[in-house]
Amino acid sequence: MSSLSRDDVAKLAGLARIEMSEEELVSLASQFGMILDAVARVQDVDLEGVAPTSHPQPIRNVFREDVVHPSLTPEQALSGAPAQEEQRFRVPQILGEAE
Amino acid sequence: MSEALAKGEVTSTQLTQAHLDRIKDVDPAVKAFLHVDTDGALEQAARVDADRSAGKTLHPLAGIPLALKDVLTQEGVPTTAGSKILQGWKPQYDSTVVSKIKNAGIVIVGKTNMDEFAMGSSTENSAYGPTFNPWDLTRTPGGSSGGSAAAVSAFEAPLAIGSDTGGSIRQPAALTGIVGVRPTYGAVSRYGLIAYSSSLDQAGPFGRTVLDTALLHDVMAGHDPKDATSINGAFPDVVAAARKRDVKGMKIGVIKQLQGEGYQSGVQARFDESLQVLASLGAQIVEVDCPSFEYALAAYYLIAPSECSSNLARFDAMRYGLRVGDSDGASAESVMNATRNAGFGHEVKRRIILGTYALSSGYYDAYYGSAQKIRTLIIQDYAKAFAQADVLVSPTAPTTAFKIGEKSNDPIAMYLGDVATIPVNLAGICGMSLPAGLADEDNLPVGFQIMAPAMQDARLYQVGSALEAALVSQWGGHLISKAPALGGSK
């Protein structure tokens, strides 16, 4: 039986950049053992010498001509922005120190 | 409808208005739509009517209404993918699928409900509430394209578009008694399709008949330079195949692993009867063995969450969509954390966390790496099976439509509903579900699944149209005509 503690889930949530409530962390941790047991069945098969498949199509290196195509105007590009300033996306501060 | 339009017996404006009225009548009970684009639909209909009066040559589907899954972008029309994180977002561009259907003169009446980011099998994971099955409003229409399937089943639109990552077109088609096709991976452009699991996602058509579905499939498919995984080659003529209705001499393989135990008795009974019908039409039925399919579900629930944990990283509250906690001095990281908590629903978080775990160092080989190798074994099983048969068949889903809430607290039970549809996605091939009748025990629709090799989508339509013609003559009409009447008038 696999299991994951509340703290393990909290660490994964941090890596995935999702702040979770205590209740959600506990509930996810309690379901995780069951889910991991179900998916761990992939380890029951002898996979020695089997090549992995990452993609169903045997397509490689699709190139296109290096020509300029029409694209969005700055107004269009910014039309869904949560906040903007001087024709730019305004974002919260990305460095640790205060302003 | 197409003929009546061509003959001038009805205009697209009248047809579109009739469907908008029907939506007004029944959608408060079915809840198939997240957004109805009344003005946009009537404008497009008027344009098609004007072109027809001017004597222009039009596509057979020009002027026909269509319901679009809210996972495909349509310029200027709200697109949410069933998530709060995209509430109010209006895309700046059309997905390639939308450009193609607009160019064919098809009228998009609105955007349909879905499990958030297509993660689910019941449409209960939508942030905007569930969709109800028109056959029985206490049950789910399946998912994740449940809104699209319910819209077609409830006569709110004759055509719809969904997307299928693990069965999200075929399973709701089965549960609502209509036809749904997942085309070969790479046959339909993913440009503008909001990504869940990029190596599995594929958009496809819903219709009430195999021929309607083929006509829409034909509009959607084709090479697109904007999607690097789009196939650049000759596409099969699915419309001609749907008119062929002939299975004489074809070999049809029944997959041993996708029947029997775990399948509802009424589902198995309708499936077995359909096989007899195909045999009576001159097909040869053989049994094929696909031993690795036993591990397909486990592999899928590692690969799809892994890809989604990466794909959904784009919802970072910076350039579009929801932003929460952006007060003075808040860091970008804390805003991301708060936004993704508020914007994602429970199932989406569960899959992101599972994917993050499966990809983390120390676990990668055991989980994601093993799943990718299982994927290879499934492709090999299919290759062997298709050496013995032209198409493979199974029931589409192990059960008929289940009650709302029945499985929502049991993720494993919910995931098991995808057991027969997932192998197609892992191998990148194509599959169809079409109605096989009603299960005796609950009088609900059962789906019959047909699978064909990559780029052999025409075989689905050839076999599907033959089976459909035989069943419809047996029933004295299409299965959908047996659906209970909903509030409004048809």
C-alpha cells in the first residue's frame, strides 16, 4: 500500500505553485495511496528492453520558412491582461526585496 | 436539413432561430451550454442565406447550427474550458477548427459545458455546475464533452464538436445515444485547442447519424502548419465511406480484454447483438488478444496527469485569466499560488499533484517512464490485432449513464469508466461510438465502439454506417427518436 503524507502533498503543491487549504491537503493525502496503488500497476509488467513512447506520431523536426506573419496588435495581446501599464503586462514584483 | 436548405424550403436564419428557441426551452433543465452566442449565430446564418440567394456554391453543412465545446478558442466569444481560472476570457484568435467550420458556413450557436480542462468522465467537474443527460435528468451525460453530447441528444443542435483525450467524445456519445468520433491523432489541428495532455488530445465530431458525423469530420480534418504534430498527407474520404454501408468480407476483431467481467449485462447484450448483425451482413468476426490493455488505464492516469502538470503551468495569473491576491507588496509567486488555488477545481489539482509526483526525480522511471513503455506495448498489441482484422470493436463504456454524484467521490470508480476508450488515445489511432440500442435493465443508450489504425478513419465510417443502417431498419427509426420528450416542443 503506497501512501503520501499531508506534508508530502504540501511539498508537491508548493512545486506546482498551488496554495492549498489544510482540509484539501488532508483529503488529497488520504486519497493518494489508493490512486498510487492503482497507477503503480505499470510496474507489474516486465519492461526490460521496451523502448518508451512519448508520442504516437513518428514526426521529427518540423521546420517552417523563416518569414514574418501578421500577429496580434499590442492592444489585442493585452486585451485579456489582469493588469497593464504603458502597453505592457503589469505583474507583481518578482524579486524578494520590498520596493 | 442540408437538403431543405439547398432547396430553399427553409433558411439558415429560420433553422438557427428554431434551435436558439429550443435551447431557451430545454437548456434550463439540460444545462449543455455555458454561453449562447445568439447574435453571432444569427449573423452567420444571415450571411449564409445571402450567399445562397446570390447563387454561390456552398458546403453541404453551410447554414447548419453547431454546438462547440468550450475548450476551443473562438475569437471574441467567452472561452473558459470549464474553469474559473479563465472566467471572462475572450480569445483574440480562432482555433484552426473554428476557422474551418466558419469557412464551411456552419453556424456556431454557443459554447458547451465540460469537465474542467477536459479532466473527467461526467461533466460534473465543471466549475459552472454539471450537465444533465437528456435521457434521464438525474444522470450524467458522460464527459468530458458532456455538454456537446447533451446538446445534440436534446435537439439543441444537430452537430457538435468535442475533444477526446481518454474517451471524452466516444463515452458521452455512448451515454446519450448519438454518434461521436475521435479522429486519428494529428488529423485535426490542435491549434487553439486548450491543452490537457498534448500527446493524447484530439478534437472530433458528434452527430445524430454516421453520415452527419462524417460530413463534419471532413470539414475539421486536414494539415495545419500551425500545429507541428499535424499530419501532412492524404486524408481518407470519410464521407464516401459513410455512404458505402458495406462490410462484406471485412474482418472484425473483438478484443478479448474489453468485454465480459465488469461490463453491465445490458451493455454486453447489445454489443453481442450488434456483432451478430455485422456477421449477418457478411463480415467475419474474429477474437483478438491484447494482453497489455490491462495496464492501459494505469499508464493513462500517469501520462495524462504528467502532461497536464506541465501544460497547466501556463495559468500563472500574469498575462490573461484570473489574478488573485495582487495587493501592494505581494510577490509574483504568492499571487500565482493564490490564483491557482482559487482558479482550479479539485480534480484539476488532484491531477496536477499526481503529475508533479510522477515526474519528480526519484519517481520518474518507476511511474512516468514505465507508463511510456506500457504505451509501446499497447501500440504493439494493436499492430498484431490489426494484422488479423480490419477494425477492432468493443462496448464503448462498461455501463450506461450513471447518476449525478454516484462516482464523484470515488476517483478510481470514475477512472474505470474509461477502460475501453483509453487504449485508442495511447496508440494515437481513431475510434467511433455509435448507438447499439437500449440496455434492458435501465432503458438507457449503449454505445458500440469501432477502432481502426492511424489514418484509416474511413473504415470507422464504412463499418459504422453498415451497422447503423441495419439497426435503424430493425428499430424502425434512429435510437434518438426513442429519447423521452423534454419540456419544449421539437
